[in-house]
Amino acid sequence: MDLSNLISQEDLIKNRHKIKKVFFYRICGAGMGPAAVLVKQAGFDVEGADSAFYPPMSTFLETTGIPLFKLDQVTPEFLKKYDLIVVGNSVAGKLETARMIEKVGVPFTSFPSALGSLVLKDKNVIGIAGTHGKTTTTYFLTQLLESLGQNPGYLVGGIIEGRDPSKLGGKYFVIEADEYDSAYFHKISKFRLYELKNMILTSLEFDHADIFSSVEKIEDEFRAVVPDMPTTLIFNQEYPSAMKLHKDYSKNPKQKWFLYGEGSDLGPFDVKTFENGSTFNIKWKGETISFESSVVGGHNVLNLTSCLLYLLSEGFKTPDIQKAAKVLNMVKRRQEVRGKYHDMIVIDDFAHHPRAITVTLDAIKARYKDRKIITVFEPISATARSSIFQNEFRDSLAVSDKVIIAKADLATTALGGGDLNADLLAKEISAKGCPAVCVSKLDDLRATIDKFEEKNSVLLILSNRTCLGLWESSFVQELKA
């Protein structure tokens, strides 16, 4: 590995006025594509390449006018015409591709560093961090700021109906502050490179077992930025790791700290959630403020509360905030109703961590009080495929009425962890009084869904990929509005 042409964040900021042409290598990544568009909107000449181009990312990039190339067109001579190469996290350090980029003589960096240095340095950046709720909360705060007459920039790590996943915007910039690492040469969390001015921390517990060996290692990533955060920090106090950070750093007189969640002086209080929305109160400067919103579920009320506290701390007027909170849309694959399969309402959700499953099931139960819940869970992330949360998955899933474990034939890459025993998981869930089976093929999954079907029920599908190919199969065509 030769990192002599890796440009530091400090040097990239100092020399950004000299950079004209920027090339994104593996531009179709979920973060790379939106980042490339933001860099283009900031005034740079942007081009990119990838091995293949598929909607929705390919469609999004094509609408921006960014020239796109296939990877086999990219040679050392080709790359020499650029002032900066942005390398995607899908490029492994052991690949010959990495050696080519290192030796071409052009400065290179990761997309979080490029984004922080070229776009975000002069913005009022609000980073939405945490194990759960980042994408949803980022989208909530973006919509709220828009309703308040602002023109916020944003980068949301999910698919949003009717809008692009990123926008440059004006004074405020809301970004999903991911704790996953940035590139083979930047083995640090993305949010450390985003030039954050504010942080909302929705949750903090162990995840990403393929790159972190403990929750303390994740805490260390936050310790690298929290002490120097110049403005506002809003933490969910229900998480011990978040409170450790608060205890260690909240005495900084230059920072504004606020804690929310169960037991907090700020709330939310008196939370009531219904099929089509929720009501709740928060306290601000001794005053009780009531809110009603279209968001459903206690976890989404918490996500929304963090945004409301930020807006109040910024001095927006209470009646305006109350009005803005009334109707908020969700990102796709977050409690997304996909239609009806026979007599079952089909809901697609991204949840792949035990606590995320628990709060999602709580929200579905609150929304559909008279329906039974048949849960399909695909443990597909590195952490979910491991044995780390074997017992926690059992307990979180067992509150369903029936469970199907859709196990892909893929070993975990968790550090020091064995594979999840999906057959045992199904047996232990059944032992708790909830019928459960484990399947590993799409045909068996479809047959079990048909077997488990009940009138007036909800089919809740929890997966952050395709669920053994279910979302790419004829099942989708069979759904009715």
C-alpha cells in the first residue's frame, strides 16, 4: 500500500480552490452517487465510473449530467487528467485497482473526506448519528426545515419517493452521520470527516461486528469528534454509551447539550400513537408544548423529538414548528406499506438489529391493533448473520404471532463471532409460544407465507436486502393496492 498521494483533510480544505476536475471511482455506491452530485452542485467538474449501472442510482446520476464510464475504460492515463480521485469503500485495499489509483500520481481520498472538505466545510452541518433511526431522522429534520421556509441541503442514505437523495441547499445541511468506515485507507467512521457542527445521537449500541469488536470501539469514534463539536449536541439518554459520552464531554461551555428520551426532563411525555399518527408533549424552558404528527410508533416520536429540540434551540417559533410537524413522510423501506397479498397487509422494513425489530413491531402493533403479525426476518448484515444477538433476536421476534427466518447461505464476517444458528432460533421462538420456521430458499419462503397466512393479518418483512429474492420475484406483481 502506497499512500504518498493520499491527500489529508487539512490539505484538501486548504487547496480546494485549486481543484477543478474530480473523478468518483465506483460512483454508483449509496453514498458515492449522492456525494458526487453534491460536489458537482458545489461547482466542480465531476465524472465517474462503475462496473454496472442500475436504477435508481443510475437514473439519478444521468439526470445530473455527470459523465459515466465503465471501469474497463479507466486506465492510469485516463485518471491523470483529474485533480482529485474519490475512491469508493467497495474498493478493497488488496486489489490491483487500489495499486493503480495509488501510483497514478493524482491526489486521492474517500467520499466522506471529499464531501467534508469540498462541500460541507462552510455549512451549518447537523449530523444524525446512531445505531438506529439515522435515515428516518435525517429525512424528518429535512422536511421540518423545508416547512419552516429554509432551503436545507441534505444527504439521506435511503430511497425517498419524489425527490433526490441529496441536495446542496442553503445554510443548513442535514446528513446521515454513518459510523461505518470510509475507505480502505480511511478506517474511521464517515462522520469524522463530515465537518459536523451539530450532532443528534438517536441511539448507540453494538453493531457492525465486521469492523468493530465492541461497543467501546464505536464510542471511540464519537470521542474523536464530540469534544470539538462547536454548537449543539442532542443525545438520547436511554443508551448507556451515549450517557458515557455526555458525562465525559458535556461540561464544555461552548457547546449546547440536550438529553431526550425516557426519564428526560425534556420528554417526550404522554405519548399516544394511533393508526395514522401520534400525539405527545415536550418541555422547553419550563413550558409544555403539545405536538400532533403523522408519524407512528414510539421510536419515531423519539426521532421526531430530537429534531424538534434542535429547531427550538435554533430559535424557530413554537407555532411554526408545531405546524411543520403535523405531516411528515417516511423513507422507503421504513414501515412502508407495499400493498396486500391475499388478505394480508404487506409491510417492508429495514430493521436488522434486535432493538430495531422490537420498536418496529411495537409500532406495527400500535398501528394495526386488531391484526395478527406474521414476521419474515432475513438476518443478512454481518452482525445479524453472527451469533452475537442469537438470544436477543429470539426475544424481539417472539412478540410476533408467527415468524419465518429467511436464512441466506452466507457466513458472517463478524470479528470473532460464529454464525447465527437460524434453525435453533426458530425452535426457541416456537418454544416461547410463537410458531416459527427457518427456510433458505425462495420457493420454501413463498410456500411458508401461504401456509402461515391468516385473515386480517400483517405480513411484516424485515430485511436490508432482497429477502432471499422475494422483492425481486413475482411476489411483487401479486401485491394489490
